Amino acid sequence: MTLKADYIGRFAPSPSGPLHFGSLVAALAGYLDARANNGLWLVRMEDLDPAREPPGAADEILSTLEHFGLHWDGSVLYQSQRLDAYQEALQTLQDKGLIYACDCSRSQIQEIGGVYDNRCRTRALSVAPSGPSAALRVKVADEIIRFEDAVQGPQQQDLMRDCGDFVLLRKDGLFAYQLAVVVDDAFQHITDIVRGHDLLDSAPRQIYLQRLLGYPTPRYAHIPVAVNELGQKLSKQHFAAPVSPESPSTQITAALRFLGMNPDADLAGAPPVALLEWATGHWHIQAVPKLANIRLDHIS
Ligand code: GLU
């Protein structure tokens, strides 16, 4: 990766379906923050879980971004091509004695209140591929991780108490999001992460891994998540409608309102490029509502 700049942002969709309004908002916020800071904006496909990725979904996301005028820099990085890098990072942690195998089931963890109590730390389960089907967890330290979120303000999490040792390699052999995201944010020299509030409580785990692996910690900004009238995050599981290719300007305008902006009336119906230019000039991350989520039916 040769790109280097004072500001490098990214949009990192999981190609589990077409772009919906919630992911459009995340893409737009990241794009505007990068462009307003004269930065680069990269796209990374988080395609680590083939069973959840309908064929063609990644290409569809990319063509929608282009159709909406959200042009990225450089070439798209595909996590499915990066398995060696994740393995290497896992090995680094393993060499430090920080990794162990765990075969606890989700329901066992639910029974103890949902936070893993590190019970397999001392069990010395085999981690051989031929051994029992086991996840690999990283040991957390008994420390509080603190960071400043550009939208949500000061944050802190006690990893031991609130999270416990967490999974880096899943039982099914797939690398976990937490590991892949940290390795790739470092590889792509990401300085600024703008994404949905649903990932706010992942940030401390990611900062912890960055420290263990000797990577810099980027700045974070977690924007509100779009939810339906039942309070559910718009997602494929909740049948969120894909953004419509017919009306990019209307949807960009709605996404700008969601982000606390108020496009001039004379921009009504303007093409995406004009809307994005206006929005880049008027973007202030501090104007984004400091909320976990916003109901879509509350946006005019
Ligand atoms: N791939 C994740 C998602 O689509 C986002 C990862 C990130 O932005 O850190 O929810």
C-alpha cells in the first residue's frame, strides 16, 4: 500500500446485500469528512464470510457508490485476498502467548450473563486444525481503554469487565471482523474512521489490538444509525429497501438531513455532484447529531 496522506478515511461495507439508506449515510459521512479535510477516501470490501454474501453484491455496492457520485481513491481492497496478513497478525499475538483456544458455545456464554469470563484461558485446549472445533481468543488486559469520539465525545470501556477475551478466529475457521479490520486499517494507513454507532463498542477492542500489534490508533467518529419505526437498524435482516438508482439526488438530500445538514432550497433536484460539492463545503463533523440512532420516519 503506497498511499500516504495526512487524512485517509475509508468505507468498509460487508457485501451482504445492496446498499440501503443506512449504509448510504455511513458512506456519505465518510466521504464528506475525507473531502472536507482534503483527504483520501478508500473503499474496502469486508468479504470474509462467503455464506452471507450473495453473488454480485460487492459489485452492486460499488456501482451504486459511483452512481451516487461517491468516487473513491485508489483500488478497492478485498478482505478475501488478505488472509495471509490476518494469519501473520494472529501468529504475532500467538508468539506473545496472548492467544488460546475456546470451545464454549454461545448459549454457555449467555448462561453466564453474556460476557465471556475467560474460562478457557487455563484449559490448554488443542489449537491444531484437526483438534476440537474451537475459536481462538485474545487475552484482554485488566485496563480501561479511553478515546475521544469526534461525534459522541469521550468514551471508555473496561475490557475485562465489559467484554472479556474476544474471538479473533471463529470456530468455523473464518477470521473475526475485529482482527481483520485492525490489520487492514493499519495496512491502508487509515487515519480517520467514520462509521455507524453500532460499532462504537467495538472501538476499544480495536484500539487494544492496535496497541498489541504496534499499530497507530486512528481518530474515530461514530455517526447515528438509521433505524425503522421498531427501532431496528436498517439491514438486510430487517428487509431495508435498497437505495433506488432512480433518485440519487433525493436520497443524498435525505442522507444530508439525517447528518444534521440543511441543503439550500435552490439545490432541490440538483445532480449528485452539485449536492456533494455543496455538502463538502458545509461539512462540520460536530454538526452530526450526538445520537445512537435516528428513526427514519422522523427525518423530513
Ligand atoms: N464491515 C462493517 C459493516 O459493514 C463495517 C466495518 C467498519 O467500518 O469498521 O458493518
